[in-house]
Amino acid sequence: MRVLIVSANMGQGHNATGRALEDAVRERWPDATVSWLNALERLGPGFESLFQRIYVANVESVPWLYEFFYGAIWRIPWFAAASRWFTASWCGARLAKPVAEFAPDLVLSTYPMGTAGLAWLRRKGKLPVPLGAWVSDFAPHPFWVYGAADLTMVMHDVAVAPALRSSPSAHVGVSAPPVRAVFRPGDQPAARQELELPPDAFVPLVSCGSLGFGEIETTVRELLAADPSVVPIAICGRNDAVAARLRALDEPRLRVVGWTDRPEVYTLASDVVVTNAGGATSLEALACGRPVLMHHPIAAHGKANARLMAAAGLALVSTKDGELAETVRGLLAEPERLKEMAEAVARHCETATPLRAALESLASAPLNPPTQRLRPEDALFVHVATPEVPQQVGAVLLFDPKPDGTPVTHADAEHLLAATPGLRTRLLPGSGLWRARWQEDPGRTSSDVLTSVRVGPDAPLDAALTREMDAFFSEPVSPERPVRARLVTGIEGEQGALLIALHHAASDGIAVISALVGQARGKDPLVPVAAPRPRSRSRRRGWWSRPNVALGASHAPNAALGASGAPNATLGASHAPNAALGASGAPNAALGASGAPNAALGASHAPNATLGRNRSQPGRSAVRARLAGLAAPVREVLARITGPAWHGLDRSAGTARGSGAAKPAHPKSGSSGKARNQAADLARGIWALARAGAAPRVRWDKRIDSPQRHFARAHLSAPEVRKAARRAAVPTTNLVLALVAEALHRELGGTAPEQLRVLIPMSVRDTGTFRQLGNHTGAASIDLPTGPMSLSERVRATDRMLSDQVGHGAPRAGNAVVRVLGILPPALHRRAAKLVYRGTWFSAIASVLPGARSPVVLNGALVRTVYPVLSLAPGVPVAVGIMTWAERFTVCITVPAGQEERGDRLAAAVVEAFGRL
């Protein structure tokens, strides 16, 4: 084992943490070779002393400037991003050579600039080994935390949130104080005897780090004035001038110490430690079980450390003259308060992760996976989600008992859930500067997201299922864990129900149902499963072996959000020719490239060829590559929107439910005419969207005050629906939506408008994307006829409106608009998404999903019924999900809590209207 420790001579706190880590490494791996690297020294001649002088000057002379910079990296995202990028690239370039020469198996960093440089190396593919960072301050800041590090250890639970705010993709843990083993709870009377201190005195240890920062003299004077029983110890470090001034006080109770190699003895002898920075000195105090008094904390990180330590109950803070003396008098008057703080310190040290355990985990676990950008179709649902209107979809699977009479089991549910899209992902919502992204969580399994509840014996089906659905789906999923599930048993006749909720950014309904049905039938999951890679250095290439994999691809079984197993495949390209965007089975093929590594945008048979050329002049290659990068998003959009199939609404042959094999495209003479027709359809669709305007006003309660929901269910006979559709000479989808229009008319009564705008998501999946994960949908805003008319007239009017909208390319245009919005800068993309997806433009949501027509059986238990669960949109209080499942059309209506009667009336009205047909 070869271990590299990256630190810096900026005081002694960073090196002290490094020494503690070295001790833990040698304890765990006695034969390890340990080498140190001074990050500041590697920046170039003179930089180390320059940074030291700047730091001292900031703390002692211009603290306002230090405060300004520290606050700016939290308040101003672009400033933080630019500073981090500059620091990381500068340090990374300087560290690359010594790191490569040492060839470590494990890298540990205790200095923020060192961590930044090492993270840069990881992103550049130059650090294929585990990287751990220990934050030696109590409060992390954006220069400390990087997602490229495999493990970032902070000093307390209260520090986890600011660490993740700095870098949401970071893997953050809580470390025991990273100090030498000599700092541990011990014999206080023996330590006082060794130092010749009064056994019954109140002993505060004043220590301001190796540089002796702060107003030590004022601090000591306050302590002396607090009470005659106070016997202060002042450790001045290398600040000889301060030590001389303190000795000149000639105070018999005061013990003045300069530099010492035995600080642990003084810490054990004390009752509290008084400091002003919150770095290594505070960590050493906590390791010995001593509370901390933070007095006049130094600027920036010192004040941040003080706030977090006080929030954790480990320290008391005094910021004004005289407050320290009052604090000490309070502790003397209330000794129980000091005891409570000491107990909090002991609990923290007992529950935090020991250094050895953290090192073992770091060395053996997979690398922290890189983040990937969410596709615009997926990011839309991250941007529009609010606490009151979370964007989660789901499904409810109702199981018959097994042939032996037993219900579906927890193990059965775990097996089925293993294929759920989004199971092994974290969603990172982004900010005004960064786009929404996702990150794989390879350690998560279906058992982590599944809970069970038994409601019976023999609980009535309808009442029990309604109660459990309302409770379960009213609790939103989180971006950190975008999938939740609950198995409900004890329903009459040993039936069971599996409730699955997932963030809408993870996938659309077709992918969810396809994944679950495939898992139940033993088919390959939507994402190919690769065998685990051997635990060797070669496996640790996670940051560059698949840099272009799209939306969830990984080598982990059932990885979520969908991409193929091909190395560097882009946008779901598989090994099959022409599977997606013309990409071939060649590694790194992208956007029409074929037969050549790294080919882009139509290039062929030439490495690094760009923009369709197979030869390039060296002087122009960089310019062409940049042009290719700029053109890629637009060309990707145009490529993706020219060939979707519209499930259930397109009457033309060959578009039904994505069945059939893809035919390779050939540059025949008719292809240009087809492209012109597609472009004309797209233009007509965009024009139809533009002239549609705001939705007709609907007089119903649109308030959505909380995430609480109610779900009303119904089902229709699928054979009878198809028979009725044939009699009416309309597609089954159009017939069912006409029933929804009739139900809306009945609900609104005399206030019903002539037309009600309904957003209808439609799949844009073709034969190349039918089994891919993610959201592959467009949408049509259809003005359903809800005015007074007969049911047969409503069926014909609904059919005309749907055929007109789809025939004019509105769904295709909707998908194009969503994809083009993704090209906008993140802040504008977020605002645009919120602008277009709200009740101004539509009053309800309805979706008809294809399900399984033949029986689906899970380990002997028949999946009798599946109900699709849709989310609402801001200002849109009704969503209707419809699915074909075996011999049924199932209907599930979502309404806000408090509007239960409306949902139940709508479900009953759909059934009643179908009865009249």
C-alpha cells in the first residue's frame, strides 16, 4: 500500500490532521509506504511564504477583506465557481508530476487547495485511485469540498449540510477528530500534578494555534478577572512576543507556555479550552473530552467554526469584551452546564467514524461516481417541482395470492423493484449557475427503499388501498432518494399491493412499466447488466472510462435513467446499428459518427474527425472541434425530434407502441422529401402551440396548498372499450379521453366551458428508444369539448380535436420546445420551465399509457391490476392516468387533499359515461 498525504505549512493544523491520518494508515497497513506532499510548495518558488504572509495579514490586519472573500464564495455562485476552477486547475497542473511519480494506491488531503488540485486530476483522468479529504476546520466551505473526491470527512453532523451545499455530489461522512492518538480522555488529576496545577482550580487552557492569533492578552486578563479560582494556561505557540508580554504581567495564577511538544498534557489538565479559530486546537480539545469556549473568533472561517460548534452544543461563543468572564462565572455557578457540554462532546466522539474505519471504507469502496447532466426532458420536472406540487409519478400493482394461497412477499417486491428506474441515483437540482444533474449511488438496493405494512387480516380492498395510497403518495420523494416503495399485505383474500413512487425526472410511465414487466418476466433490464469489475487499480477508472454515457448508464446492475453498455455511448446509443441518432457500436461514437473513435457530428472513418469531414488540417482541428461542440446541442435536438412514434394517437401503420424492428436509414431519393415533410409538421406544430394562447378559464378550486393528495380509482372492460371504439370508428385512446371530457362536463355542470384545455403527454419513443430509460415524451394541449352535447357527439368532437392537434405536429413541437429550452443558461432554463408548465396554459392533465395485455406473474402471484399515478402541475388540480392492463382499462385520478369528493365523482362519472356507450 502506497499512501500519499497532501498537506501544507499553513499553521500546523493541516499537518496535525495529516499526522493523525498517517498514524491510522500505519496501524491498518503496517507495511505501507507513506509520502507527504506540500501543496503550497509545489505551486512554485516563493508561493508558500507569500500565501503564509497573506493569511497572517488577512487575519490580523485586514479581517474585513478576509470576511468579504469568505462571504463571496458562499453568496456569489459565479465567483465561487470561477475561484474553484482557477485554484483547481492551477494546483492540479502543479501536483500532476509528483503524484504520478509516487504512483499512490491511496491519496489523502488535509488542505483545501490540495484537494482542489487532486479533484482536477481526477476529472482529467490522471488520478485512478481513491481520494479522501479531511476537513480540519469544523465548518467546511466551498474550497474544501469537491464531488470528485471519493470521501469527504467533516467534523460533525451539523457540518454535513454546508458541505453538501458546497458540492451536492460529494460523498460526505462524519469523522472522529483527526488528531494524534495521545489526544484522548485521560486522568485529569495526574495531568495537573505533573504540571503543578492546583487540583481544585478552574483551569481554562488558552490556545490560539501555532501562530498565536488573536487577542491573547485580553483573553487572559478576562479569565483572571472572572474569579479567584481561575488558573489560566496560555499556550502562545511560536508567537514569542505575546509570550513575553504575558510573562511581564507577573501574575502568579497564570501559566505561560511557548511552543510545546506535549499539548495533550495541558489539554487533559484543563476544564475547558479557550480558542479563537476552531481548527486543530478545538479538535484536540474534543478528542480529550473538553468543551470549547470560542472568544473573539477570528474572521471568516473562525466565526463560521464558532457558529457550527455552538449549534452542535460543543462550544460557547463570546464576541464582546467582558462576555468571556461572564461565561466562566456562569459555568462556575452552574457546573451541570459544563457537565452537559462534556457529555455532548463524549457522544460525538463515540458516534463519529474512527479514522481507521474511514480509511478502510475509502480504500475498498468504488470511486465516487461522476455526475451527468440531466436531459432537458428530465430536468423540466426538477425545475417545476415545488414543496406543494412535487413532481412524482408512480404505479400501484395489485397482486392475487399465489397458487398455495400465500400473499406476495417482501422478497418478491425487492426483486421486482430492482429494475425500477432511478433506484440507484441521486438527483442534483443545480442552481442558477449549474445545470441539474444526476449521480449514481451504486450502494443503494431495493431493500433500502422498500417498507412494508400489514393492514389486515382481510381488510376491505377499496378502503384499505385508498387509505394506503393517499398516505404513501402524499409523502414526496426526495432528490437524494428519488424512489420509494411500500408493500401492503393483509388485504381481503390474501391480496397484496405494491406502491411505487419515483421522481418524474427519473423516467416516464412507459419506462417504469416496461422495466417492471420485464423484471417479472425474467427479461433483461432496460440497462444492460455488466459483471462486477475486479477490485484492482484498473477498475478505478470511473471518471474517464465512460465520460459520455447518458442518463444513468453504469456498470452496476439495474442502474437507472438509462444508457447502453457501450463505452462512452451517447444519448442511449446501443450496440445495434442505427439504434440512436445513427451512432454505431464503436466506442465514443456520437451523433451520427460511425466506425471511428471520438468521431462527432457525422464524421466517419477518421479519428477525431468533426463536422462530417474525414480529413482535417492540423491548424484547424481545434476550431472545428469547438464548432462541433457548439453545434451539437442544436443538431441533437433536430435529430431527436424527426422520427418519434406517437403511441395510441397516430393512425398510420407502423407506429403502434414501438413494436417492430428499426430499419436502417438510407440516403434514397425520397429521404429529402420526408425530411421536408417532417420539418413542415414541426413548423405547423410550433405555430399551433403559439396561437393556442392561454387556457380557457375554468371555475373550480385551483388551490394546491400542500403535497397531500387523494387518489380515486376506476376500471373499464378493455374488450368492451375496444368494441365501442370500433363501433364509433375512433382509436381507443380518443374514446377514453372522450369519457374523461364527459366526466369533466358532469363535474363542472353549468359552469363548464365549451372547451377545457388538457395537457396530454405522449410518448415519442420509436423502436430505438422504446426500452430506454428517462422521459421520452412530448405533449399536446388539447381543447377537449366539455360544453353541452350528447355523448356520441362528444366522442366525435374529441376525435376531431385530437386528430387535428396530432396531425399538425403539436406533440412533436412540444418535445422540440422542451429540448430547445435546455440549451438556455441554467437560470433561464429554470425560469422558462416554470413559465410553460403551469395552469396558465392547461387546466388538467390526462395520459393514456400502454400496459401488458398478457398475464404478468411475479413468483406465482398474478399482477391483476396496475393503476398509473400522475402528478399535478402548479395551478392544475386534476390529473387522470389511464392504462391498459390485461382485460382492463384502469383509471386513477389525482386531486389535492380536501377535494376528495371531486376525484371520486370524476372516477364514477367515467364509469357511468362508458355504461351509456
